[in-house]
Amino acid sequence: MIKNISIWISLFALFLITGCSAVHPGHMTTYKSNVSYEIFYEGSMIHSYVPSYYPMRVTDDKVIISFVVDLGYDSIGFPFIYTDSRITESTRPFREFLVWSKKPFIKRQETKKKMMAGTTWDVVYYREENDLKTQEPLFLLVRHFGYFYPDLIYAFTVTDIEHLLDDVYYVKYCKEHGLPL
């Protein structure tokens, strides 16, 4: 009996240890970024009086970048962006959005699409959208909380996505040249 209990406890502890170590990327330092966001509701952005900025978190080895807003009960953010050989794949949705945003409004309306945001079990995804009031192209980050709660949708302008890519490539430059952030 005691042997069975100790086996179950050790298996449970092993499960907890392996699960936690696989998810944690290491120590991350938080920096201020110029990537602002607004809430997207019923076809357009809701502008607040005080702009909200995504904090940029970077691992000590400058390989992983994370833009995450902690909501207290949960968080919403972009999946990890890598500055190593995976940078092209990590930044692909943002670069595709910038190309799409240069098209005329009518063409954008016809070609907007949903993009997966990585391996997050379809909880977070990206979407291209046009603001119905201003016809401005928007990059949407959608966080699906479940069937009983509405999705939280953050809107980013072309300028915000350009700032995000600038921050990512600046971190990559600092990593390659051994410079501090």
C-alpha cells in the first residue's frame, strides 16, 4: 500500500517537474516598447485617452522575445518571437500584414484572412481587418477565453507592427554584436 502511494506521488512529482521546465523560457527582463494597442469592438478601434503599450520581455541570451500584457486573471500576447534562425518564421505574419496593408481598401476587404499565431491550441490567433470607420488596415490579436466569455481582441496599426519588427530586429542586432539592450 505504502509502495503504491509512493509510486503515485513520485509519478505526480515527475509530471509536475517536466511540465514546468518545458514551458519556462528562462529569466526574462522587461523593457518598454513603442508597440501600442487598442481594443477592437464591433468593427472599429476604441481609442482610449491614455495609450496602452505592450511591454517587451527578452531572455538574458536575447534569443526569445515576448510581448505580453498581464490581465491579472490571464494574459494576452504574441507567441514567442525568436531572434535566431527562426526569426523569418516568427515574424512572417507581421511582414505579411505589412504587405497586405499597402493594398487599396477594396482589395484588402476581399483578401483579409485569419492567421494562426503558433502552437497555442487555437487560443490565440491573428486576423487582418479594416477599421470600418476609418478604413485603416489593422492587425488583430484575438484571445479566445472559452465558450462562456467573449473573445478579447486587440488592434494594432501599421505603425505599431513596424515598431514591433524594429524592436525584434534591434534585439537581434544587439545579440549578434554583443551589445546591451
